[in-house]
Amino acid sequence: MPVYTFEQCSDIIAQTLNNPAHLNREPFGLYEPILYTFSTGGKYIRSSLALLACNLFSDKIDQALYPAIALEAFHNFTLIHDDIMDDAPIRRGKPTVHMKWSANTALLSGDAMHVLACQYMLRAPGAVLQPVLQMFHKTAMEVCEGQQWDMDFEHADYISIDEYLRMIELKTSVLLACSLYIGGLCGGGDQVQCDWLYQFGRNLGLAFQIQDDLLDVYADPAVFGKATGGDIVANKKTFLLITAMNKADEAMRLRLHRAMSTYFPTPEEKIAEVTAIYDTLHIREDAEKEIERYFNFALDALDKVEVDAPRKEEIRKLALRLMKRQK
């Protein structure tokens, strides 16, 4: 039974998305933004994970192809709407849909992309269609819940670590987990095996998001690919900020509140002050421990999937790559 690589799965997804003849139709004002969004590329992490999970149990990964495309369409739909909410001008190096056309166009085309995702998901193998749809729609609602929590947290004075973890689980982790679960079902994996794949994706997503929070402060910009400290400048509630607020004594908490609310002549001065507080409280070490904990949970779950270890190697390698680790 052939073992597909992540690169092969990603290429299959890209070729399918870049030739959607059924979308080249009127009204062009609805479909052009969808074609544009697909053409901007991406890493195809979720859809490729679905194919790799299918391949754990079957060499016929085409059984999971359209469910994988559905997951990619759904993910891109959420990005279109997120960009409107954030008024983001750029996505993947190109103008966002609402900037290139209009907010109304982005809303409608995003809605249409969600419908397409549902239509694609209906092409899952008939024997598993019901559990596939149940997981997909459960996850779609959870992603919306996560986005709402994220918006609510922008105006909250206090957030617990547990609340933050639940938010990033819903906003980020569950779609990774869903992709693996659905891919496994399409390949013939039983409920127990697919549940372990779900737990692998859920914990990997948590580790990945906390690592993203950490890298925004402590990464080498040349390696990270963008300037660090953006979350600090935006007063974004991250794992680091929430941990610092919960860990600090009254004097240090007051200093942190002052740093987040005081005007600084340059962004670099604000970043330096908040980072200094993090350093004093050893927040970097706290984040690294939490990343390690969730990443180990993920690998433990993957180990429990009852297929030969070589068949799991591509998924394991992708997890290591996402976490910027060596094999």
C-alpha cells in the first residue's frame, strides 16, 4: 500500500483547487472572489492532513479528496470573514477580498464558499457520510464559537488561562482535529482510531497556537518571517500576556497594565518594556513547558493509532515541522 508524503498530498489539493471549472460561471461577481482566494495558495495543512489520515488505512486517498477540499474551502471562508472583522488589508501577500472588491462582496462570496464546503463534504463515502457530516457541522459551529470568544476577550479585563485555552481550541485546534478524524473515517478507520487522530490534532493545535504566541515575542525576525512584538503593540491577549497577568504580584501587574495602556514614542519601546516584564516573570519558560506538554499529548495520541509506525511517519514529520523541530 503506497504511503503518500505531505508534499504529494499538498500538490493534489493545489491541482484540484486551481482547476475548479464548475466555479467559472455567472454571476462572476460571486465566483471570482472564490477563485481568487483559491489562487492565492496556502499551505494546505488541514486538507493534506485529511488525505494523510485516510492513507493510514487505505491507499485510495481519492475517497477523502472532496472532504479534504471541503475543509480547505471552509477554512478559507473563515479567513475571508476574519479579514473583514479585523479590517486586514493583506492575506498571503495579496489584497484581501474585501479590499480588492468590497465588504459586501466578501461577505456573500464567503457565504457561498461555506455552501460549497458543505456540497463537497457530501461527496464523502456513503458508508461514513453521516458521521462525517456530524463532525464537520459540529466543528463549524465550534469555530464560530471560538471567534466569538476571541472577540469578547478583546474587551474583557480578566481572562483565565483555561478560558484562553478553550478559545484557541475552538478557533484553531478543532479544525485540525476534524480534518484528521474525517480523513481517517474516509479511509476506513474505526471510531477508536479516529478518536485518537482527533486527540492528536486537538493537542497539536494547542501546542502550535501557544508556540505562535511565543514566537511573536521571542523569535528571530529573520527566521520568523515578520517583525516580532506585533501582539504586544496590538494589546492582544495571548498566552504570554494572560499568564503574566495571572502570575504577577500587585506591583508587577500594575506595571504591566501601565505598559499596555501608556503611550510610547515608538512601538519598540513598548515591546521592550513588556518583554522585560515577561523575562522577570519567566513567562517564556512557562510557555515552553506548556507547548511541550501539549505536543507530547499529541504524539502520545498518534502512537495509540493502531497502524504500522512507518505509515504514521509522514503525519509525525508534519507535526515536527509545524512545531519547528528536528526529526
